[in-house]
Amino acid sequence: MRHTRSGRDRIAEARRTLGLSVSYFDRFAVEQEALARTDLALAEYRRVVDDLWPAPADDASTRAKNWHQRRTDELVGLYAANAARLGATAYAAERALTEYADWRQVIRPTGSLRGNNLAARATAVLEGGNDAVKSRAHQRLLTLVRR
């Protein structure tokens, strides 16, 4: 890089950006540790799931009700598996919710990704396709942390 005003500005911007990244990582690590210290009963986990994916209305189609039940069953199974490895904590719940959002949720690849589910999932993860639900899950689980 040439030593010009523009070059110094780019270095300053890079340092600022890296500082923000380090700050974010430090805050995220503290939050993850808090989640790992927070016990979470299955009933409370199910309330989190219901907040993220509300049950269909009573007059909804049988198909919608069955789909909701299958998703809930899968999410409960993911929590049980993560809780067996990590303990029944809010951290295990977040791992389960993230795994579902990134790798288990039904996708329908289109365009050049049609027929290639793995590539479509990887693309969605890299592009942040499910970041909103993962962020809501993280924030909701943080409300359960006992300080």
C-alpha cells in the first residue's frame, strides 16, 4: 500500500473494523458463557420454540398443524441430543435452534441451486438466510439468564 493519506485512512478504518469485531466477539463470548450457566427445563425450551414458531390457529388446516407438530418434535429431539452432550442449558437450546435453522429446516433450492440441497444450505448460512430467527432465539434465551 502506498503511503498516502488514503492509505492511512484505509489502515485506520481496518483497525476500527477489527476493533469492533473483537468487541463483538468478547461480548458474544460472555453471552455464550451466561447461556451455558443457565439451566433450562424442557418446558421452558418448548415455550421458546413456541415464541419463535407460534402454533397455527385452531381453524388452521390439518396439514399446517401436522407440520407445526413435526417441527416441534424435531426441535425437541435436537434439544435432547444437545442437552445430553452439553447439559440441559440455554446454551444447548441455542445450539439446537441454530442447528435446526441452518441444517434441518426445509428448504426449496431454486435457480442454479435447484436439486443441490447442501449447496443451497451452505449458501443460506453464508448469506445469513436464517440470521433473523437465530438472533431472535439468542435474544429470547438471554432473557432466561439468571444474573
